[in-house]
Amino acid sequence: MNGAPVLAVDGPGGAGKGTLCRRVAERLGWRLLDSGALYRLVALAAGRAGVALDDEAGLAVLARDLPVRFSGEQVLLDGEDVSEGIRTERCGDEASQVAQLPGVRTALVGLQRGFRRPPGLVADGRDMGTVIFPDAEMKVFLTAAAEERARRRYKQLKEKGFDVSLSGLTAEIAHRDRRDAERAEAPLRPAPDACVIDSTDMDIDEVVGVVLDEMARRQLMRQE
């Protein structure tokens, strides 16, 4: 592969990848790909179309033709803002189930790589640096302790008015981590050349600073 430069950011849910990627993309004026949202969109579209979550062929058809666009913090499906609808815990769990299916992952590869256009792309996901963009100019694996990720998610959902349990979120995050790490197709793991950042004791401004400093060191910020 070749073309526009890519910053690939992988890691488990709740580590802060989404905020990091949005801020870096905004700072550089680069495009943004939230690959996790794509799997959530497949799960959402499946529910609307009456496609079962174990119907690999049916889900693959939905995945290949997803009319998706990212605009700031908005996720648009065929022009409809579904940003809130895809962020529920139920949708997240269904997305994790869908992401285990090889047919769905294969169907989404071309769609994801199509986001790689000038001036550059910030790609947020779990296999961006290992599978989708193995030649990315910079790879980051952002992680944090499961308890801290659950606490952050709990605070986020409470602020949005959701009735959630911290202990329940902690258990769900640990379960999802295991499922993502143990799946046969594109398991969650750092790329060999990734910069691993543990954000447990860092705020988002510190993480953004570390990433931008490293991008500057690698001369990847000339597109600003």
C-alpha cells in the first residue's frame, strides 16, 4: 500500500483512542477513521434489517455497502446522525460479536483502506496497525488498566444520563478484552513497531502531547 500518511491507533475499549484520534486529526487537518464505529454500525444496521448476528454472509453484505461518513464527533449512516445510538453498551457488545466473524472483517477491509486520502489519515481501532495499515508511518497502541477504563466509561455514560453499574462495566470490559484478544481473526495486540502508551495515570492532554511530539520527531506534521 502507499499514498497518504497514516497514524494507526489501536488498543482496548475505554483507553481514550477516540478522543486522542479526534484531537490529532483536528490538529493536523487529517481525515478520521473510527473503525470501531463501523462494527457498531454493522450491528445497528443488522438490527434494523432483521439480520441475525450469527448470519455471517448477511452481515458481510451489510458491511460492504455501509453508507458511512465521519464529521467531527458525528457518525452519519446514510445521512442520519447515529452517534448516540451506536454508543450504547448493548451495541458495543453486539459489535464485538460481529467483529469476530471473518466475513465481516474482510468485507470492511476495502472500506477502511478507502479512507486513506490526502492530506493524511488518523485511524482508530483494534487492528489498524496490524492488518488494515501495516505500513502506517506511525503506530500507537493505547491502553489502560481495565478498572480505570471502566471508571472512565462509567463517568461518560452517567453524564449522558444512562443508568449503569461500575462493577458491571468492569466485568463487561474484561470480558470484551478477552474476546478481542482471543479471536482467531485479527486478535487485539500491539504491532511489533507500535509505540505503546499506558494512559492509566495520564490525562488526555498528556497523551495527545506524547503522540504529537513523536509525530513531529518523525517529521509527520509537515502536512499542517
